[in-house]
Amino acid sequence: MRGSGEVGGAGRVGGSGGWWRRKSTPAKVETYTRWSFHFFALIEVAAIGLPVLGQMPGAPAAWLLALVCAHALVCAVTASRALDWTRGRREQPVRMLWVLGAVTMLVACVTIGIAERGPGGDDVDAAAASVFAGVLVFAGGTGALAIRRRRRAAASVCGFAAGAVIGGFPLGMALPGALALGFGVLVGAAFLAFTSVFSVWLLDAVYELDVARETRARLAVAEERLRFGRDLHDVVGRNLAVIALKSELAVQLARRGRDEAVDQMTEVQRIAHETQREVRDVVRGYREADLRAELAGAQGVLTAAGIDCQVTGESAGLPAEVQSALGWVVREATTNVLRHGDPQQCTVTVLMEQERVVLTVENDGALRATGTGGSGLAGLRERLAAVAGTLEAGRVREGVFRLVAEVPLTAGEAVS
């Protein structure tokens, strides 16, 4: 069968995909944000820790580098826990904020002590001032991530800047130099704080959009159920009311020995049969899907979701049973693309080959697709089996998911 060989090995190909490809879009953004905060720790060590080795004698430089590394590690842990807190996975990391403040003060006091009592020299003083200002910048920017109110975060950044001004005097700076040091800390810490807060806001927005997409899919299902219930109510409710009235009239006539009671019950029987026929029509209209309408609807929905959707092939002239079965395939495949992947492109192809029609749906966003075990795909296989059709689904290569449905063109005659 065409496509079965390709799709059959899909699970093996998809199973070897990287962990990044299997993540959803919000999970990708969260991972990127989290590791960006960890990268800040590496920047701190590289920017203010490693240069100390070339500006100070061995022992003071080694101790100061170790303290900078410890401070960077505390910043990374604080940022990670603060991110979990913003996502509602843990309580506010108040203890880590205190630990961050204590480690920052320790590093600042050590740098001041080295500047006052350590080996002299302009390089030593410059290195001490650089480490002093650097730890305040990273502490102020990271700490703002774990503070809920923005005014308090701004006050925290200003507090670190004020501490830089005060600490500038023990470092041997005059008032202008201390003010310049404080301004530099203010700008640096404010930039890191803004970057952190904006990153968290962006992450929250991505998660909210993902929830909105899931909600939209559920609302579409609920709306269809309401429509079906409304149609049934319109059909059954009216006729049941008539049946109840005529039955009551027949009872009254029967008690009086009137022959018209038989006519009324005959009318009740006719209305009941008519109700059965109308209910079957409603259910048939609900369960059957027009392939052409489903193809157009799928292209419209996917395009509106920002997915480049290409539909090729012609569905005219197919038997009604074949169109209904393939229409359901298109409907389910579209739902899976929207809910279980993060594609950029999707192609839908309808081909007629040797007394059979082949429908192929392929997209490049196989993130959470699970192959052939979904209940939706199982339902599709049951529908296709009713028209002697088959369904194959799986990954064909890295990140690409393909669904292939085949139905013989004689299925309509076989069913009828």
C-alpha cells in the first residue's frame, strides 16, 4: 500500500528526535528563558571574576574569584526559583533573596577590605571596584525577578545603587567617582531587572496564548454539541408535545366509547414514525461530513492560526460515503495539528489512484504527536473500516508527521 512503508518507520525516526523538538512552544520559551538567566551567571564570572586573576596577586585573586562564582551560582538559583514562583509552582523565594543579599554583602565587604588593606596598586583598586559594582548589578537585576510589585523592585534597584555610592568612599573614590559608580550600578541593575521582568511577562503571554488555543478548541466542540442538542430539541420537542396532546385526547375518547380514539392513536403512530425519520436525518447530518467543505474549513482555520496550509486535489464526484469518511479524517487531522503540534506548514493532498482515493495530511510540527495510539485516530479507523478504508499515521522524518487515509472508490456501492 502506498505510504505504508514510509509511515511504518515513522515511529522509529520520530523516536530519535531531540528533546527540543518534542517540547511545546511554551515549554521551549520557558527553557530558553531559564537558560538565559543561567547564562547571566556565566557572564558575571567571565566579566568580573576572571579578569581579577590578571589584576591581583594569586591568593586574593583566587578568593575573590571563588566568591564571584558563589555569587553567580546564588543568582542562578534565585532566578530559577523566581521563575518557578511566577509560574505558580512554588512559593515566593524569600529565603533565597535573603541569601542573595547576604552573599552580595559578603563579596562587597571583601572587595572593600582588599582595597583598603590588600596589596596596593591601581590595578588592584580597579579590580576591587569592578567586582564591587558587578555583584551589585547582578544582585539588583536578579532580585527584581522575585519581587511581585514593580515599585518594590524599582526601590530595590535604587537601594543597590545607593549602596554603590556609599561603598565608593571606602574604595578610595571621591564624591564624583562614587556618584558615577552608583549611576553605573543603577543603569546596569535596571537593565537586567527590566530584561528579567520582560522575559517573564513574555513567557506568561505565551502560556496564556496556549491556554486560549486549547480553550478555543474546546469551545468549538461545545458549540457543535449545543447545535446538535438544539436541532434535536426543535425536532423532538414539538412532535412529543403533539403526541402527548393526541394521546390524552385518545384516552378521553376511549373512556367515552368513541370510535375517534382509534383515529387519534393512528395519528400518534404516524407522528412517532415521522419523528424517528426526522431524528435520523438530524443525526445523519451531524455525523456526515462534506469533504470539500472540510478541506476549505481546514485551510481557513489553519491559515488563521498562522500556519501555511496548502490544499491540492479534487474531491468532486466521490461517493457520499467516501466523502463523509474522508471529511472526518480532515476534521480530526486539523484538530490534531492545532492541539498537538507547533507547525509552520501543513499540506493536504487528495489523489485518485486506481479505483481508490488517497488523502494525505502532512505537517512539520510533530511535537506532542504520539503516533498511532490516539483515541481520535482509533475512531477514524473505525469510520474508514466501514467503507473498506485504511489509515496510517506517524512521523516520517525529524519533526514531520504524516497521516494517510485510503478508501476504495467502490466503497459507496459496497455500503449501499
